[in-house]
Amino acid sequence: MRARGPGAATTVLPGALRRERRTGRTLEAMRRLLLLAATALAVSALAGAASASPGEDYMLYCMGCHGAEAQGVPGRIPPLAGALARFMRTSEGRNYVLRVPGAANSVLSDGRLAAVLNWLTERYGAADEPRPAPFTEEEVTRARRAPLANVQATRREVVRELAASGAAPAADY
């Protein structure tokens, strides 16, 4: 029994102790359920990201720098719209594209990166120019693991070679 009144000593009854233990077990069960739900949500999000379309991958991993319409930022980030397909006309240009920091360091798998680059050429290629051969996963795998030491110097050289054979992107961005 519990004593009543100010300063009275309290005694915990066995029934109260059982309720306290039951409440502790209930809280622990709720914690486990919340952890399980959070894990399921994370796995679901990862599974959704793994099956994203090339457009969704562009939005998630490229658009932050290159812009909603792949226009880039003058003087800082190169445009992809109208330029990417031109680089893809030659092996040097293709190699350059796959070795720039954004491609070489991308979290996308080789296959998904190839799909994004191919999607970009379809969506933002110059209307009056032929479509280049699409990137393959194997091509991406071979090139992207060796990032460029000097991106701008390599770009200028590749653009110079492209200009000799037709339309070329700007040497600088």
C-alpha cells in the first residue's frame, strides 16, 4: 500500500511495477517498429532511385550545376544543350566528356551515366545536326576511371580538333 499525505513514504505496489514494465516493453516495441518503418522507407527510396529514368537521374545528379535546360552557367559550368552531341562526334570528344569531373566522379553507375548522356543528346541536341552514336556502358567503364588532369586545356584541344571538321562547342564556358 501507499502511504498518503505530505512526507509519507511511497511504496510501489506489485501491480504498479507490472504496469511500468509493460509500458517499458510497449515503448521498446514502438521504437523497434519505428526503426523498421524507417529502414523500409530508406530501402524503398533507394530502390526507386535505382530505377530512375535518365531524365530523373539528370534532375537528381546534374541539374543542380548544369541547369533545368542543360544551359550551364557562363564562365563556370559548361552547357550541355547543343554542345554534348558535338563532343560525341569524335573519339577524343567522347573521351573528354566521360573524363570531366562531373562524369568521372558521378555516383551513377556506368550504364546509368551512359543513359543520361544519351538522353541529353536526344533532348538537347542541335536540331540541324545528326545524332551521334550513343554511349555504351562499356565505353563509359573504359574511360571514366581516369579523370582529366587539366579539364580546360583538354577542352580547348578537343574543341580545336572538332572545329577543323565542322561545328564545335565554345572553347571556353
